[in-house]
Amino acid sequence: MVRRGKEPQVIEVIQIGNDLGITLPRDVCARLNLNPGDVLDVAEVGDGFELTKDRDFSETMRVVKKVIEENREVLRRLADS
């Protein structure tokens, strides 16, 4: 259940291979500024859980992807040597 103000939303648990998963509503993703590949921290709080965006990891991965993109040819040469 996702709470928007006082109005709860029901989220279904689905099978993903051998794991279980959930899909987050678009408005929740927008509020958390979530993008594919982002990492969430999950913390148990009271009788539920809290999801927060792991901003350190997400920022690190953004920088890594940029460096890889900008240096693709150099990295390819290194891999071939």
C-alpha cells in the first residue's frame, strides 16, 4: 500500500523469475525521481517499510556511465590488449 496523503494505493506482488517484486506507480517514481537502474534503500520502520533512493549509489553510477561513454574507445583498446 502506498499512501498519498490519506488515500492508500494497493500494489500487487508479482513473480519475477525466482524472486518476488512490485511495480511502483508512476507518481511515486516521479516523486522519488526514480529511473531504471536506480537503487533503493529499504528500511523497516514500525509496522512497515520505507523506500528511499540511494542517492550516493545513483550519483556514482551516473558518473561511471558518463566516464565509460566519454572513454569508450580507450576502454575498448585496454580490453583488447
